[in-house]
Amino acid sequence: MAKPAVRLRVVEVAVFLGLLLLLGRAAQVQLLQGRRWAEEARARRTERIVLPARRGALLDRHGAPLALTQETYHVGVAPNELRDPAPDGELIARRLGISGRAWQQALRQRYAYFGGPYSALEVEPLRSVRGVHLEPMPSRFYPAPALARATIGRVADDGGGGGGGGGAGASGLEKALDSLLAGRPGAAVVLKDRAGRAYESPARVIAQPVAGRDVVLTLDRELQEIAQRALDDALHRMDAEGGDVVMLDPATGEVLAIASRQRPSAFTDAFEPGSLAKIFAAASLLSHKRVSLTERVSGEGGSYRLRDRTVTDEDPQPSLTLGDAIRVSSNIAMVKFAARLTPAEQYATLRDFGFGAPTGIEFPAEAVGRLRPPSEWTRPSAASLAMGYELSVTPIQMAVAYGALAHEGVLLQPTLVREVRSPSGEVLYRHRPEPIRRAVPAGVAAVLRDLLRGVVERGTGTEAALTGFPVAAKTGTARRVVNGRYAAGQYTASFAALFPADEPQLVLVVKLENPRKGSYFAAQTAAPVTRSMLEQALAARTVALDRARLSTVAPRAATAPPEDDGGVVPYVVPWPYRPDSAGAARRRIVPDVAGLDMRDAVRALHRRGFRVVFKGWGNAVHTWPPAGDSATAGAAVTLFAAGPMPPPAPGPTRSAATPRQPVQ
Amino acid sequence: MRLKGRHWIAAWLVGFLAVTWVVYARQAAAIRDARELADLRTRSAGLEARRADLERRIRAAQGRAILVPRAQRQLGLHLPADSEIVLLPVPGSGSH
């Protein structure tokens, strides 16, 4: 056994070596590996989080929101943390809309998770409940879910794309405009405790999130609703398989409404337009001066035999001018006239109107349609194209092409985007009309509009005629292609209209797929739908129509004598709330309304185009200016009545036909 | 007056306590502010949700699908034909 001194020395050396080892290790950890360990410690103490950027909103042209991003929540429940499981559970189940059985199942888990997402309103009472953990997440919210849904599209469910709207745009405008809407997410660092829970302390922001831009669309909410309702009603009434409605402002190329059933087929599904395209054959003939408007061709008794096919007319005529051919939609006359064109001329005109090429509208996966170059034509191609066959177009292409006829022959780029605004509201982009090319000379476009006007006044489109406003339009009834073949007994009824016929403000294209109930002809199906939509648009206050200009093209409505109204109360469209232009100032005679009751007196004055200011109530006594004098149309005429003004009625009961205050 | 050792210790102690108190006060204030901020965010989100919900309901109520049938049923109104619509021209201006 060693001596104590030796043992002591051994212990000393061992301790020294131990200390040396410790010091070495400390040096290794602190000096050599210090940075790595510091990183690891920081990673355990802190967490880098993504600060989502608010996804920009989509608004209609008047600023009404169509798509917004809102904070929603996933909800986690730790049953063992609940203070009073029975009442708490009842509250949680009620707010989250889960059944009692599902809640009982959740109670058996350590941590129950409900994905939702639940709105802030739904989870509000749960915030104070111990054991309930709310996980915020941004979600895309559509205030009017049915409105233009196929066009607006949706965002992906995941949080990808950096957007704060619940994900990147997955379809429709949400996808097409994703780079504008998404914004740039930020980043921050939060402190965590040992259990990984974030401390209740402010996060250290590394990069602020940048909100996405708001996009003001060209869609008019009210016109969109009118279009959707009219389409739904037509599809239901006619038992049609599908359909589309497009409304376009021909002066700017802005799409005002676009309605389709389920899919955005107005952009993606091409159809053979049939007679709708005859006007473009006429455009080519007139542009190339191959026909005069007085020239006639034989109607061939309604059946015309070509080398490899027979062309027939529904409404045989002995002889037809180009105007007649358009008016009664004569296949025979159009084939005969179009034979004067070379294939290159016929093709060039169709191409100039934008057929066979994408319109370039801001919509993903827009269909191009089909227009084969002359080198691929067969013998009957020229005749087929004159009648609107061997050509397929989308409803939006057709609307743009008719828009060119309305816009003095200039084809405009269609758009769905009116403005782009920064998160602070600054306008970064505002749409200006973008001409693509001149499709036909302005004079030819005017002649073509006259031909289309004849369709509504005396031709196949009379069902779309309005009493007070001239409409120019064309019907189209074409055999329907299903799986690459013409389906027996199936037709596509379509209608394209310019409203009003002079200085058009609206281009409407209505397409109905295979109407099975009643007539399948566009004249009886799509034309009345157009008329109904125009009437509703006229009566709607906020619709983007320039009523000041419309008032100058409605002479019959403004000058009709009061006794001709058949007792119908007129809907008086008030002073244009945002007039873009002014109408003509004509002087009119103030009618004698003495003795009439107030309603009839107001009606009589409105019929003459005057505004009315009331003095008193009851039967009319006299007016100022007096009856027989003249006043400028649109001027205010003061109507003096026998009795005093009644006190205002409680509640919002005012209507356009019930005057309680000066009608402006 | 020269400070003795114990005074130095006391001064250091006071200094340490003061610094510790400042740190504590700052942390406490930060946590209080964070809590307040979180509450405000929550309230703001709640109000936003309420606003959006009300807006949705107003828009739904203003929609033609609701308004037109109700106006027809309760007020006896109808959608006017174009012949029933009178547009008043703007006075005192030239033609377009």
C-alpha cells in the first residue's frame, strides 16, 4: 500500500488532470465550437416566424368588394386544461358547430384540433376559455360568393405563395393577378420557453410584410347580377345545357359583366357562331368594295345547290340585298355575296376582328378558337365561313369583335382590370383604351351598324326590340358540335347586340347551349333574354350606362303624350349621378296639369322631360313656368298643389314613383 | 470623504439593484404592451369580421334576388319595361 504522501500526489495529479480536461473541454466548447453552440442555443430560445402579407382585395368598378382577406382561426382544445368541462364543452361545441358525439370523441383525446377555419366572430366567446388555443390564419372571403365566381376564381387552400389570403391564386383572376395581389410576407423572431411556447413579448421584426395591391375590376356588380339572373332564368326556362352572357363597354374594352354556368366558359369554350358571324363577311365585302347596298341576288326559292352541298334558308326571299341577307339571316345570299371575296380577303377580315387569336384578356387559359388559314381550307370553306361555320370563337372574342363595329371599326383590347391601387390607396395603374388595330373603316362600321339595326327593327331580332331605344343586333343559330361531330337536333342559340344602336354603350353577347324546351332559334331564345337584360340595366341606377347620352337617343320616351302610357307608372331615372357627357337641350311645351292628381301631374311633366319641384300636396293647381310656355328639357318645373305638404312618412318607403320630395 | 470597502459594496449593490429594476420594468412594460397589442389586434380582427359579415348581409339584402321579389310582393312594383322608363336630359348643354 502506497504511502499517504504518494496517494495525495496521485489525487493531486488526478484533480489537476481533471481540471485540465475540464479546461480543455471548456476551451473547445467556448472557443472552437462556441459559434455553433451559440447558434443552437439561439435556435432553441428563438423562433423565426413568417408575418403573412395581406392579400389585395378584388373590387368591382364602383368599389364594392368581391374578394377580401380576413383573419380566421383553427381551434385547438386541451380537454384537461378546461376549468369546467361540461359548460365549456357545450359552449365550444355550439360555437364550432360540432355535434355532441364529436365533442365527446374530442374529449377523449389529449389535444383536439378543429381545422375550421372559423371566423373571428365565431371564436370570440372562446377567447376567454382556458384550454382553448386559437391559431390565426388569413382566409380569402367572398362577400357575394355567387357573383362572378367562375371569373374571380379561388385561392389554393395551403399557405403557399406568400400571400396572406390563405394561399396563392389557383384559378380565375385570383391566379391571373396573383403577382399583384399576393404581397410580400415579412419575418420576425420570437422568444420561446423550454417547452417551445412563445413568450408573451413583442416579436423582433426582421422584415415588415408588404400588403398586396388592391385590384379594381371592370365588372359592374349590378350588371353582373342582372346577367347571372337572366342566364340562370333562361337556362331553367329553356332547359338549356349551358350558356354565357358577356357585356362589354365598346368605348373602352372593359368587360362589365360575364356570366357562365359553373365554368368560365365565356373565356375557355369556343363555339361555332353561325349567323352571328355573317356580319363579318359583310364587313369584308364592304371593306373590299365587292358589293353595293342596293345590289340584289336571287333567293333561289330557299334552296341553293353548290357543288358539294345544298344551302337552305329558313325564310326564303325572292331576292335580297346585303342588308336583307343580314336582316333575315339568309345563308344563300351570304354565300353568293361571299363568293366575290378571295380566301385571303375573307380570312384577313376575320383575323382583323380578332378571331383565331387570344384576346389577351387577363384570364388564365383563354381559348384561342379556330380560324384556319386559307392554305388549309377545303372547297366549301369559303361558303361555310360566310355562314359562320368552320370557325369557332369564344363569347368574349365575339363581344370584342362586335365591340369593334360599335367603336367605329377599331378593335380594342378587352380588359377585366380597371385600376390597380397600392395598399395606401394610391392609384398605380388605370386602364386606358388600348386599340389593337382598325378592323374596318369607320364608314363601313357605320353601315354595318345600320344593317344590324335592321335585324332588330324588321328582321330576325325583333324580340330584342325596345320601344324607346334603338338596338342593333344579330341572331345566330348554329348546329352544335359534341365530341367533334355535329349532334343531331342540338343547336347553339346566340345573340349579339349593340345598345343603343347609335353611339353604342353596351355590347351584349348571349349564348345558350342546346335549348330543349320550346324553340331553339336564337330569335325566340337568346333575343328575349337580351331584351330583358337591357330593360333591367336601364332601370338600375348604378349601372355603368351614360344616361345623359341615352336620353338623346330616346325621343319616343321623352315626347310621348302622357295619355299614351296606358296607366303604367313610369320608372323615372334620376339625374345621372355621374354624367360622362351631356345631352341635347331642346325646348318643350309645359303641359297643362291643372286638376290632375299629383301622381298623374308628375307623370305628365316627366313625360315631357322636365324635373319636378313640389309646392304643396294633393291635386295640381298650376305650374311655373305655366302651361303652354316652353322650357328646356330637363329644367325644373315647379308644381303647385292645393294642400300643404304632408309630414314625412316614417321608414324608408320612398320609391321612384311616389314623389315625396323634389325629383332630381 | 473617502469611501470604505463596505460602502463600495453597498454602492455596487444599489447600482446592481437599480439596473435590475430598470431591466425588470422594461420587460414588464414590454409584456404589458404586447398583451395590449394582442388584445387590440384581436378586437380589430373581431370588428373586421363583424364589418365583413354585416357588409355581406347588406349586399345580400340589396341583391336583386332578394329585393326584386320583395318589391313585387310587398309594394306591388314591377321591373319596368323600357317604354316605362323616362330619361331626363341634362339641361343647358350642347348635344354630344
